[in-house]
Amino acid sequence: MSVYTPVNSLQLEQFFSTYSLGKVTDFEGIRDGIENTNYFVTTTRGRFVLTLFESLTADDLPPFMDLMTHLGKSEIACPRPLPDRQANPLRILIDKPAALFNRLAGAAVTSPSIAHCRQIGLHLARLHNSTQAYVFPIKNSRGLDWCQRVFTEIGPALCPADRALIGDELRVQRQNSTNLLPRGVIHADLFRDNVLFVDGRLSGLLDFYSACTDALLLDIAITANDWCCDNGAVNPDKFAALLSAYETLRPLEPMERQRWPLMLRAAALRFWLSRLQHRLHPRPGEITQQKDPLVFRELLEQHRGQASVISPRPATWPSCFRPAADNRRRTDSGDSEYDTDCTVSS
């Protein structure tokens, strides 16, 4: 949520004058994330989050506003769009669509514990269950076709080893359709920086602008790849905690268990490509955040080295996540370095 569009105090005061939320007393840009411009804003009547949408248009946004309103009514802890005096949840600020939200208490965790993983699994299942009858018109725009387009775009800038790995994974994924898996509304970006905790308890799910209708298993895989890996290495206990908590509310179907290893690979590939694209074609911004693509390259290789499926019994899940052989060498500083660290050619 880097600041691509700077906003000054006068512009903020004029924007807030159309709401019944008091006068602006303080504001600051939010540094996390990479898609939209976000500010914390404090007024005489409370604390809010202002979002200026950098890619989505005013026509694109109503389904997302409606989804967050629906989730709030379903008691899912997420930001609620706040209407202006004319009941409009969207306005224009500096030629960008903009919206105000209540600011949720809490902070993101950088090193999730097993207890954190249990909570995120439970809340992800609640999210999926609460939208089973909800019709969301947005399809996944970052599926395999998107992965192929990005690979075609950035492939010439990658080293031969990376091009070979991505090309082979795309081939495998194309051979394994997900069309018969249970589908519904997925968050599609439930990383650690999009979840808040207060005193160890989950207090909010953020950033629903990647939400779409797709396989529910994909959402679990995207989430687990971030929450259940320590410095790029699979943590079997965290995977087991997240999955067992999820299944207390929504048991997985046999086909989902069978497809789990491939879905983990698909999720790792999607975010490796996304981060490579951001690194090779960065967007200008006042505050920007570049995330390391190598994390997902390493994760994809680990998942490709495993052939297990989820056992029907949670107690045996950890055996499904034995890391593949470690291809790292240790440096004098104690840090790990990969022999295949050749993401972008010079």
C-alpha cells in the first residue's frame, strides 16, 4: 500500500468535508503493500483509512465495496466502506477513485506462531463459508493465462535455469485442471501483512481487492505458502495447524486433498511471477516496497520435490510437508545462499 499519489492536508480537508466524520487532525502514508495508495487519517471523530485506487477504476470497484459490506454483516472482521453524506461509498480524489474505511485495531505479525496459523486457518474457513451463497462477479485475473503472459513478457530478462523451471511448471499446471474443485469467493492475497492481531487474537482481514471467484483450495494454498513457511522453508507443524483449524469448519473434499501439492505449486508460481514482474517493471511512488521474488522460487522448488497428498487424518499431515533436499550453501555470516540464485540476468 505504497504511496503512489501524494495527498496534502488541504486536499484531505476538502475530501473529508463531504463526510460526517469530523475534521482532519493528522495523516500519514501507509508503507506496506504494493497496489494502492493508502493513508491513516485521524479526525476529531475517529481513525480511518483512506484508499486511492491506482489500477481499479470507479466502474471496477462496486463489487468489492459490496463484498466488504456483506462480510461485515456476516461478522467477518474486515474494513467497512464508509458512505459520504449522499450515501456514496466512492468518491474521486486527485483524479483517482477513493474510499474511506474504519481503521481496525491491531498490527500484522512478521513471524507467525503455530497459534497464529490456527487462527488464520479458522478465519479463512469462516470467510469461505460466509460467501457460499454469495454471487461475486469477478473472475480470477491471475490464473494460468496470466502466468503465461507474464512469463512471455519477462522471460528474456531471466536466466536459463529460471526460464526452464517456470516453463516446466506451467506445462504441469496446464495438464491439471482445477475446474471440478469446490469454488467460491476467495481473498487470493491473505498474506501476513493483510491480517491484524491484537494480543495474539486475530482482529482484521485487509485488502480484498484481489478477491475473485475461484477454487477455494487456491486460497488455502496462497495463505499457507506465506503463513506456514519460515524464511522460505516449509514448516510442517504450521501447515498442520492451519489445515486442521480450517477443517473444523469446512472439511476438504477428497479431490482437494489429492490436488493439494499441485495447488501449492500453482500458488508459489503465481507469486514468484508477480514479484519478478514488479522487480523488473517497478511503479514510481513516494513510498514503495519491493518484495523478494526468490522466496517463492525456493518454495516452488520445495513443493516440486514432494509427491504426497493430504492424508484424510490431520494427525498425519506433517509427513506431507517434508522439505525437499536443501540446495543451499551456508555463507560465513550464517546466512543461506542458493546455488541457483539467478533470477534476473545482467
